[in-house]
Amino acid sequence: MTEIARLIDHTLLKPEATREDVAALIREADELGVYSVCVSPSMLPLTFPEGSQLKLAVVCGFPSGKHHSSVKAAEAALAVAQGADEVDMVIDVGAAREGRFDAVEADIRAVREAIPGAVLKVIIESAALTDEQIVGASRAAVAAQADFVKTSTGFHPAGGASVEAVALMAKTVEGKLGVKASGGIRSAEDAERMIAAGATRLGVSSSRQVLSGAAPAASGSGY
């Protein structure tokens, strides 16, 4: 499971999360050997154990994506100034549903320009989009020079990642961007299906369960 572990952003984005919860997340992430932790921006700055190789990912415009682009850019820049290596931003999903992909691209570009030295992942909320809209949003992420296109916040009622969406996103970006599958990955089998479809990063809250091969618990909201 080491190969899967190195693709995981170990995630805690519940609104009720406390600083103690985040500290426990970091300890568990270090123990499991995952790639990063992904948290809310209000939790920064964070302290990692000495010698830790963990990366720090932070969400932006989360979870609705309806924030003004300038607000997203400022939020992302502050997160990076406070130690974030990566930013996972949410697009204006409504703009994608309307086919206004120039607006989607401009939104992404505003954040890209605010954090030139950080990894930018673009959450398109794929379960709320048609195939055509997924393609358009993914192309906008490529044009705006993001680093990843990402399926989901994990909080949208339409659902999280699907194999079909991951495969379509991977086909669209043609290796120019990474593809992050997130939302509803609760078993090793889920993770393996997403990777086979083209995912190069995984957003997971149940990382220990996934990496142990345990049966998934009852599904709930979030990652």
C-alpha cells in the first residue's frame, strides 16, 4: 500500500474540526506515510514533527466556490505565506454549468497569479457537471496553468469522485496536469479504481481504513 499512501492528501475539512483534531491528523499522516495533509485555511500556521516530509495543502473558496476571484486569490496567498505548499481552489461551478469557461479560466488564473510558487489544484465539482462541462472546466484549468484538476469538494449533494469523471478529466488534460480524485474514496479498491482511471493524487479522510484494506464504514458527508 506504500504506492497508494504516497498519492494521498490526508484530509480534514469538517467545519467542527478543532486544532487538536488537526494535530492528530498530522500525527496519523506521518505514521501512514501519506503525501500531505489537507486542511482549512483557518487552521494555519501548523507545526509538523521535526524531519517530517509531509506537504501542506489548504483549500480556497471552499466549499461553494462562489467567492469573488480576488477573495480567493487573497485567501490562497495568505495560506502560502503561512506555510501551505499546495492550494485546492473551488471554481464557480455555476459558471461552468452555464458554459462560461472564460470566466472559469479567469477565476483560476487569479489564484494562479497570486501563488506562483505553489501547487494549484482546481476543484470542478464533477458530479454536478455534464461530461461537456467537465471537459470545459478541465480545459480552463489547463489554460490557466494550474497543476491539477480535481473532482470534488466531498461536500456537494451531487456526490464525489467517479471513475468515469476521473477518466474523462485525465483524457482531457492529456498529462499536462495531474488529476486528483476526492470524495467518497473509502477503500483500497476505491483508490485502485481511481488510479487505474488516471488519478495521480487522492483526497482521502479515511486513509488508515483505505491503507489497511479494511471494509468501508457507512458513508457520510465530506471526504
